[in-house]
Amino acid sequence: MTTVATSARERMLLAKDASRSIGLLDGATKEQLLHAIAARLEADTDDIVAANAEDLERGREQAIGDALLDRLRLDRPRVAALADAVRAVAELPDPVGRVLDERVLPNGLRLQKVAVPFGVVGTIYEARPNVTVDIAALALRSGNAVVLRGGTAAERTNAALVRSMRGALSELGCDPEAVQTVDEFGRDGARELMRARGIVDVLVPRGSAQLIETVVTESLVPVIETGAGVVHILVDASARADWARDIIVNAKAQRPSVCNAVETVLVHRDAAERVLPGVLAALAEAGVTVHGDESVVRMHPAAVPAGEEDWATEYLSLDLAVRVVDDLDDALEHIRRYSTHHTESIITEDPGHAERFLAEVDSAVVMVNASTRFTDGGEFGFGAEVGISTQKLHARGPMGLAELTSSKWLARGDGQIRA
Amino acid sequence: MTTVATSARERMLLAKDASRSIGLLDGATKEQLLHAIAARLEADTDDIVAANAEDLERGREQAIGDALLDRLRLDRPRVAALADAVRAVAELPDPVGRVLDERVLPNGLRLQKVAVPFGVVGTIYEARPNVTVDIAALALRSGNAVVLRGGTAAERTNAALVRSMRGALSELGCDPEAVQTVDEFGRDGARELMRARGIVDVLVPRGSAQLIETVVTESLVPVIETGAGVVHILVDASARADWARDIIVNAKAQRPSVCNAVETVLVHRDAAERVLPGVLAALAEAGVTVHGDESVVRMHPAAVPAGEEDWATEYLSLDLAVRVVDDLDDALEHIRRYSTHHTESIITEDPGHAERFLAEVDSAVVMVNASTRFTDGGEFGFGAEVGISTQKLHARGPMGLAELTSSKWLARGDGQIRA
């Protein structure tokens, strides 16, 4: 149980080594392992809460602010919720071993493409200790070892969580080295993790746009980008006014701090007078500050005049940019320019416009007549979410356990040679 | 038709723009487009051969060597073969629009995950002008625009090929900017291409291990690594002697210069006396030089003593490293250490050993009782091959047209909002 590794690289090599045995566990054993982790986290609640108190104390001394302190806090109910989340992941179907393709060559060689674990999943994230457990549970459930690099502010909490999870691995006779943290190596730990090509198989950054940008730019390990959401809703000329109102209020105000919340509403000129007043009134009632272009400000004097930067901003707050567009092409052009390719939705009664929007908008999720808040692994029925990928390679949109697997081809022959 | 772009970046932006209309073409139009390209290449044969003559002349002046000159040469039969290859790609099923997943949420929201083009595919390769046409055809068939950066030695040939393909696009009323070369910008062209994150969606390097390493290390654009093959065959204790002989000779000598050719044979100690003499005699007859460990050299005095570097070498020639191992674990350990994760095969009559090998070897393709030469898009029935991926993200093993697509989620609702 004692970690003797003295460098981040050594830790990662231990994880690589452990990934071999973890990758061969059957589904039932991995399920059992996650239940053991959940139980152990509950049993270790006092330790975890005590470690967290030290981090909180340091955070207060450093005046990191109430919002960060709240994210950092792990009290008893939150530890219990974490354990429950691990149990939920335990119950998901095993993503490993699925047969993805199958063919028999004319010479009788039997090919199977099967889902296999990546090996070692790395993650770099900020001061949310719940990510430590979430990602470790998802990685282990899909047969991977995991290397964690969390924010310095949560270092002691993360260490306690990792100790607890490693304890559960040992209890079950699994290799505890499958869960590693490189937190105590500071910036060097993050740097080594980004350079560990050949040891770490995939790196998932979770956090601010800046953190993600740094990882994307510096990492030699392949990255899955979970990006920001400058999310658009287009109110088409034919939009139903009630749907426009309900969908926009829901997409903005139900939970404004998340990446699938809408940030910009575009309104077709021909719908502006008919639909906008109702939308703006409902937004005002929900406490939303509208940042509008000239047409919007004329109709709604409470609106703040919007500048160029508003179209590119992910507010993550009760702020919303609103712009009147000339037509569908104008809207598509705006979206091409400012979208982060996360989610866009059109509200329309025109099937032709709906299909053009679905075909031409280049985003992970494109919707018709629905709230952008549905872009979510839980809502999509994946049972858990690793993140929402805004890149096109490997995974796009909400990522579940399947996205933490790779594949390999198995070929079974009886002496076939190539002519 | 005249290209007015004055920088590599401008070229790439034109490709990005063109990717929108190319991505919306239906399957029949893309098929027609590829037939038009094939016809145009044939019609432009004189131009292409003349441009190639200039490259060859310069190559001779610079004494680049016979092997490179041969790769560079595009005579009339080779142009005809290129056109035929484009026609073969034209006939492949459209990879775009396939429904990859489908679900209806409890609230009635209908989700579909569909295959979509990446957008812009970039490629950096060496002096093989056939890659120019191969990759462009594969990219266009899968609805992508393409940015090409070939070797300087083939610059004029590539320019003629690109001119010809752009001519075919224009003839059919498609945007010719969908095919771009950045060759004339030299090293800057390659550098800009590797930095074009957000413009180019995926970059596929094709060529030497050094070229691939450079691209993997420097590129900010996501890369699909098509790697080298230090490919192993393990002759297990129970191996059939005739299969061992036929498979090893086929895997080494049928075409030694390719990445799926075997480079190291491991022989279980208990099979050495029974199986090796026949294998070594057949290899000698095929003109293969064996680099053996001590046991092998004792049995086969013609063998060159192998050193550490032999185990890590991709010979790509009629050379083969041969080592006697103690048991399956010893073999797996050797493979873990030296494999490039391309293809490995075991020759065995022991089903338990076969399944352990399949499960534990971490390579793109793992075989039992078959020649490693089958790792090939054509052999796998993909109809065409973009390359053989040795990475785990997005694509692993032979890549066909499907691997040049991403996906997107379409959500069709009637007013759904999140509770």
C-alpha cells in the first residue's frame, strides 16, 4: 500500500503495469471493485472530511473565494453522494469485450473487432475533488488504470480519496497501483503527464477553457477535448412562440453555470415582433440580463447593448446575448463564426429549415425544437458522463464508458498465408 | 481555377470553406466526382508525365538514389493505375450518413448519431506522388476537403496532379478549393498545417518513422498515427511445424518492405529443436538473413549474432531477428518491450495459449495461426486503406473510409425542456 515511487514518471509506469491486470478483469469483478470503493469511501469519511478541512483552511487563508471554497468542500453528505455515484457506475454494463465488427475472409480467417480498455487514462482537472472519484470510477469500470492530476487547492482531499480507493483495490486483491495521483509533484506532475506518450494512452482535461487550451497545446499524449459551450438557439420565422419561450428560458435559466446552457439566441427578423416580446418578458421574470443588438435594444430597453465580444462569450451566468438575423443563412453564418461546436438548436415549424440546420451546423449535438440542456450523458441514457467532447476524433458529444475504450482486431486462423 | 491564395493558411481556409459544400454532396455525386477525377487524370497524362520528368531530372541532379527515383516515377502505366485506384474508391459505399446509434428519450426526444465527414483532412507525406491522389480520393469520397503536403522532390508532379483533380471538381460544378496543396510554401507549409487547429480537423502523416514522430510531436491538429511495425510471430511449444514454416516465410519474404511484414520470431524453448530447423532452412531458401540469439546461432551457424538493437529494428528487408524464449510469459514480456503495437501472431495448437495471447497482447491486430501480412485494409475487405493506425484513439488497425468520418448527434423534438 505504501507508494514508493519518487517521481511522476515512476507513478505512471506503475499505472501502466497495473493496467495489464485491471484490463483483464471480467465485468462482475469490476462491478464488485466499484462497490468496494464506494463502501471504503464511506468507511473513510472521517479521514476524507478531515483532509478536506485542511484544504478548506488553507483556501480560506489564501482567500480563494466562496465559489471555489464551495466547489472544494467535501462534507459527509457529499462523500455519501460520491459513494452513491460510484455505485451507479458499478451497475453500468461492461463496455469491454463488445464485438464491434465481425467478418470471415474468403480464406476462412475469422476477424473480430472488440472493445478493449485504453490502458491508462490520464486526467488534469481543477479544484473539484468529486472529479477524483468520478473519473477513477469510470476508468476502472472500463478496465483502465488512471493517473490523476487535480488542483493544488484540493491536494490533501485528493490524497485521502486516492488512499481510500487504493485501499479498496488492495482489499479485493487488485493492483492498487491502478489508481495514481501526481498531485504532489506540482506543475512537474502535470508536465510529465502531458509528455507521457507511450505510457498514458489518453488524456482528458476537465475544467476552464484555459486549462483545456493548455493541455491541447502542450500534450504529446492524445487528448480528448471537453470544451466550452458558446451554445446557440435559433428562433426561425415559423417558430411556435410558446416553444421558443419555454425552451429558451429552460436552456438559459434552469442551470446557467453549465456548458450546455444557451449563451446566444438568434431570432429570424420575421419572428422578432411576434415571438421576442414573450421570450424577453419570460427571461426578465427568470432574472436574465439580455445583451441585445440594436433591434433588440429598441424592443426591450432593459437590454444591455451587445458588442462583438458578447457573441463569443460563454457567460455561464444569467446573461444571454440576443441578435436579430435576416434569414437562415445569416444565422448559419453567425453560428459558424462564434460556435464552439458543442450544441445548437433551432425552433421551427419548417421541416426544410430543420433539416438544413441539422445538416449544416457543425456541432457535436444539433437539435430541433428542444432545449440544449439535453446534451448530457445522463439525459442521453449513458448512465455516467466522462465529459462532453467538442472535438471530432474518437468521441463527439456526451462521452460514456464506451468512449473510454479503444478496439483491437482479433484474427483466428488455421495456417492462412497471403497469396 | 486559378489559385490566388498567397499563404498556406489562406489555402487551408479555402479548403475549410469548400468542405461545407463537399460535405453535403450525396453518395451518387461523390461517386460521379471520383469517376470524373479518374477520367481527368487520364486525359492529363501528358502534363503529369512531363511534370514528373522535371522532378526526376532534378532528383538525378541531386543524386537522390535509385530507390527514391523509382518511388517518384509516374510513367503512363502508373498514371493509368492511379486512375483505376480512384475508380475503385468511387465504387465503395458512402461512409457518410450511416446511423451509428439511435434512441428515443422517455420524453419523446428522438436522438440519432450519424456519421459525418471530418471537414478538412490534412496529410504530410514523402516523395510518393501516388499518395497525393490516393488520399485526395479517399478524403473526397468521405465528403472531406483535403490539404496535401508532399515531399519537395515530387513538387511539380504533385502540382500537376492537384491541378488535374481541381479541374475535375470544377467540371462537375464542385468547389475546386476542396483540394489544396501547400507544397510551394516548403517547410512553412508543413508547419502551418500542423498548427491549423480549428481549420484542419485531422492530420494523417504517411512515411518514415521520423516523419511520423515529428508530426506527432509538433502538431496541434489531432493526429492519426500510422506507425512502424516491429511485428512478432511466436512459435509456441505446440506449434504445427508446417504452419510455422509457411506462415513465417510468408510473413517475412512475400513482401519484406511493408509494415505488416514480420521482423522478430520468438520460439518457445520446447519447440526449438522440433520446429526451428525447418523454419530456418525455408528462410535460407527464401534468401532471408537470420539475426539470432545464442541458441539460434548454435543451431544455425549461418545466422548473424543478434544484439539488443535487433529486437527493436523494423528491418523492412530480407532480415529477421529470431530468439528462443522460455515460455509464453517470457514471449509476452519481450513483445511488451519491443512491439510497436501493430500486429503480432502466435502459432499454437493450445487454445488456452491462443486466448491468452489474444487477450494480453496490446496491438492493433492480434492473430492466431495466420500470417501477419493480412493486416491490410484491402485484405480486411475495406476496399481501400488510408493507413494502419497504431494508436488507440479513434481508429486502430487498418483504416478505411469509415475512419475518415466523425459523428454528430441529431435530436428531433417537439418542445421538450429539461425538468
